[in-house]
Amino acid sequence: MSDTQQARHISFAQAGDLLRLRLKHGSMALEYYAPFDVDHQTPHTKDEIYIIMHGHGWFRHGAERVAFAEGDALFVPAGLDHKFEEFSKDFATWVIFYGTEGGEQDIPAPI
């Protein structure tokens, strides 16, 4: 496998991993996240997207709490307090961090 192919290759994490980097390019990092019993996250410095691989539960972001399940995508802007709650034992998600420190700003839609 060439260096370029190896840098873009995604390998799946082994069972029992909590957080593991899988792929990085520029400001983007793809990670695998599977917390045990309690999610102890603190706010991050970059925007992030979660893509739920397995399981279900509740996701708290700021003052809002929403149900999630396999296949859902969740967005969290940089700096916002968030965590997964009451999740199933098989819960695992991809996490994509991207953009500048402090997060990207919304661009108003043209009128």
C-alpha cells in the first residue's frame, strides 16, 4: 500500500476502544468513539459530526436532549457542552472533527 493509500485507509477499531483516531487530512479528523457506561466528554475546540454506527440512547447538547439510533447524524458546534446519555451497551459512533479552532461561522443565505 502506498503512503497516500495508507494515509486514507480506514481501519475499524477493535472491541473495547474508547476513542481512536482512524483518518486525518488537513483540519479533518475521523475518530471512533465507544464510551463505557458514562460519557465523560467536555466541549471540543472544533465543530463535530457524529454518525451513529450502533446502538441507541439520548444525546444532550446544550439545553436540548434528543433520542438517537443507528444511522443518525448529529452536529455539535465547537464549544457546546454535550454528551451521550442512557445509551445501549453496543453504542459506537464515528466522530468527525473539522474546521478552525473555535468552529466555523454560519454564512447567511442569500436573499
